[in-house]
Amino acid sequence: MEKRNKIIYWIATSLLGFGMLQSGIFAVLKTKQWIDLVTSLGYPVYFLTILGIWKILGVIAILIPRFPLLKEWAYAGFFFAMTGALASHLASGDHSIKGLAGPFFQIVFILLSWYFRPADRKIVAGVR
């Protein structure tokens, strides 16, 4: 069971990290595709810089060893960003598979990575 959990963790974390890093870089670079996307959802272009930097930092936080509290915050940030993206697409009337699949699958990868993360990447409750 332990080996299976590690495999699930690393596959989900790799896909999560790749997706967040790629979208974070494209957001920071303000590519035309990302500008068109955020403006069609009603967000200002400067939102790309903020979101992109936080995504890149979140990937670093999840991949580096130690710092379990920082990892929890990164997972929470990713979850809020992707559920927000999903809600934004739905609220703006974008019900396309292309618009919904990315945030949906990233939410799945976030949940799998968080749930199956190794013990050394979890917060251990203190003894009183």
C-alpha cells in the first residue's frame, strides 16, 4: 500500500506542479492567450502577475523538502485559485470543456497530492 501511495502522490504532484508552473510562467509573461482568458472572465490584466507569481512560488513550496506548514498554505492557495477559476468560468457563461477541464483536473491533482503526501510533508500535531 505504501508504494502505491507514493506512486499516486508523485504522479499527482508532478501533474499539479507542471500545470501550475506552466500557467504561472505564461501568466507572468502575459501571453496573449492568458490576457484574453482573464479579460473574458472579467479580471484585470494585472491579476496575471499576482496569480502567476503565487503559482510559481506554490510549486516551489510543494516540491522542496521540509516546511510542512508552507506546503499546507500552498495547497490551500492552489485549491482556492482553481475552484475560483472553475466558478469564474461557470459564472461568465463559459461551459466549454476547454474552459472547465483545466481547473477541474487541477483540483483533482491538488486533492490527490495533498491526501497521499508522505508523512514528512505533513504537519504533525504537537503533544501537550
